Amino acid sequence: MTQKQRKIAIIGAGPGGLAAAMLLSVKGFQVQVFEKQSYVGGRTSSFTKNGYTFDLGPTFMSMPHILEEVFEASGRKLSDYMTMKELDPMYSLSFDEMTVRASRDPEKMIKEIETHFPGNGESYHRFMNDTRKKLNALTPILQNNHASLFDYLRLRSLKALPQLELGKSLYDVLSKYFDDDRLKISFTFQSKYLGMSPWDCPGAFSILSFMEHEYGVYHPIGGLNQVTKSMAKVVKEHGGEIHTGVGVKKLLLDDHRAVTGLELDDGELVEADDVIMNADFAQGMSQLIDDDNRRKFKNVKLAKKKYSCSTFMIYAGINQPVDLDHHTILFSDDYKRNVEEISKTKLLSEDPSIYVQNASITDPTLAPKGKSALYILAPVPNNFSAIDWEKEKGPFKDLILSQVEKKTGIKDIKSKMEVEEVLTPLDWEQNKHVYKGATFNLAHNLGQMMYFRPHNKLAEIDRLWLVGGGTHPGSGLPTIFESARITANLLTKKYSKEEVKI
């Protein structure tokens, strides 16, 4: 049997599912992608209203070389599909009256640090040099499958273990370099990409801020949604099929708990040799496979796992130009208290940290001429908090807008809003199919990393594979692309071996 005849069904047209579809379709697999929503991209999608275009979820693009490699492996050039613009400053970090504008230009960055935090410039050099070595040691772990604890006895893993800085939090690691809390936060807030607190996030993740400073932050013209739209084009060019507005009801299993295909929401049955699940991990497991057919991931066990925070979103079309950098983060006065409210006490903060994207200052395609498309995000507790979002939606929105006005100097935002869309954690769960509204998926504590994260090849159900933020190596676009490469490579090797035997 040739690979051309192998049928691969992929559940979900998010970045992980589409990357896997690209890598497998170019090798001759028959790929079908089934997406419940009417559009591709999952959280990495967009919507347009009255001439304003907003990315739904991710807005940061870092390490574009990984995406370039995925396109190259698919016989394509990324630059033929989208235009990337590097941002400088990468982002602005606002603490009370102080604003730090981060750059990947070492001279600019050291000058900025010395201006606000005299005496810490040389420590930036030390942080970058040390963390470069750390990333080099950790990269083989991030790029390889970890299906067995024996994988950690391999030389590459043993060499990397000291770099994991086990027992140290991300905040602890940055405390080795910087003496001001605000500067430490400037290099640890990236743990929010994992939905975690810097005081809880494992120290290994100092690589997150390093990767931004080493490789830069980019904006694809048209928004990050262009990434998944471009990937979908490549899949179709290689003969893959993408079915939008077609949800999957459940996986079909034989008597040996091996996947044989899918049942769609309309009752149609689809045969497949293998299935890749790109749905939100816990949501997919709990909805697509009967509880009796699961052992390790029964509903009661899924509920006991640790999950990321959620996000409260405001998408605002403003009828005038806005004088803000492309990315701005407005930190709460007591940042540690704020992250503890989000991750531990699960309370709705009275002083939330807020992220504002003003992408139209870089990309005029996103708003009508002379106007601005603002994307406003506040990290909040996930839905294990039992916050009544129907009740809190209006007051919390007003609080966020008032804080943005106060901290950015934008006056009377409400009166200038031509478009207003709000997405709460309840909306993430009910309308976007994200388990408990945890927008960054499973947390990345030590008990849920690497081997202890759901494996790319799910052991308890044969022929079921995972891609996305809920499997190894983790959440965030670059790591999601790596998950797709790992899974596609494992599938390719599986059938290459079988065909050699034939």
C-alpha cells in the first residue's frame, strides 16, 4: 500500500492541524480537515466588521523561521504567501509613569535599560548569553517526541537537564540578572503566553523572552490570521481537503480501541487510517470519545488537571488615529497580586493588567483610513472560578476601558468606538469550544511538561495523534508548529516502516 492511499482525517483547522495537513499532504497522504467553525484558523483567525479587521486570538509572531521551515518542507516559500514586518519597538511596557520600549537591537535595549534601571545594562548581555546556551540545549527536547521516560536517559536529554533549572520559578531565574521588579517583570510577563504566573512558571521558560529579543517580533500584513489562511491554501494546493462548518461528533473505534474514522455532526461516517486531533485537548477528549473508552483522560481526571488562565477581550473600532505602539502592556500597580487573583484565588481583579494591540499603526489594511482597530485583552481566571460573566461582563468592560483611558491618555474611548465586540471566558468555552475558557490550554507546570504532557501519539487509543497547544512541546505558535512537525514525522515513519515490510 502506498502513502497516496493512506487517509488522514484532521479534527480542527487551527495552526497545528493545518501545519500537519501541509506536511502530510505534500508527501502524498490523502488529508481531510474538518472544522466546526465556518472559517479556518481556530483561535488564530479573524473577523471583520464595518471595515475594521481584528485577529481573534494570537497577535504576537516570533521565531518566523520555524514557520518558514514548515513551508519549505511543504515545497513552498512563506514570502510568496504573506508579508512579514518586523516591529521595533517589539512592544512597550507601561509601569505607572514609566514606559520601557523593548527592542531586539542590543544597543537600543541596553540604552533603554540604563535609562530606566541604571547599572542593569550589562546584566542584559549576561541574560542573553546564558539563555542562548539554554535554548541550544533545550531545542532537541522541544523538537523530539517524548513517548517514554527512557527518552530522558538519552544523551540529548541528560545534557539539557541542568538547563531546565528544576525547582526554580521564572521569576527566580530573572532575579539572578536584574535587581528591579519592573525589569524582572519585563522579561517574565511572557509566561502569560502559557497562561501562568512568573512566580509559578518553571524557570526553563526564560527562553520565551530570550526568543523575542533574539529573533524579533513580527506582524504579518493583514494580521496573524494570514498565517492560517496561507497554510490552508498550501494544503489545498497539495490536494488536501478542508471542510469548514463541518463539526465532528465523535471518533469511531473498533473493538481494540483503535480509531477507524469519524462521525460528523450530520451523521455522516468518514473512514480514516489515522486521525489527528487539533481540537482543544480537554474539550476534544471529553466530547469526541466516550468516557468508558478513556483511562488516563477520563472526565474526572481532566477536571483535576491544571489549566491556563482565560482572557476577557474587547475588539474596538476607534474613529480616529491612536497614538500607541503596535503592542502595549499596561501593568497593574500590584502585578504579583493580579496574577495570583488570576491563577490562585480566581477573583476578578479591580486593577487588571491589560494588553492593547494598535495594529493599524503598522498595518493600514486593518482599519478605515484615519481610524484605528484596537484589540484589548485582560487575563482573567478560567471558568473553574465560577465567575458569573453574564453579570460581570458590562462592569468589567467599563473597568478595562477606564484603565486604558487612564494609562494611555486616550480620552472618551466609548464615544469614539464605532465597533465594539466583547468575548468573555464563557464565550470562549461555549462559542469557541475551549475547555473551561482556558485560552492557553493545559498549564505548563512540571507535572504537565514533556513526557507528562499528553503525547503526540496517544498511547491508550491506537491511530489517534495530537497536535496543538495541549500536546508536546506546548502552547504558543512556534511550539504548536513543532508539535505538527513531530506528529507528521511520526506518522510518516510509521508508514515508511510498514511499506518496507510489504
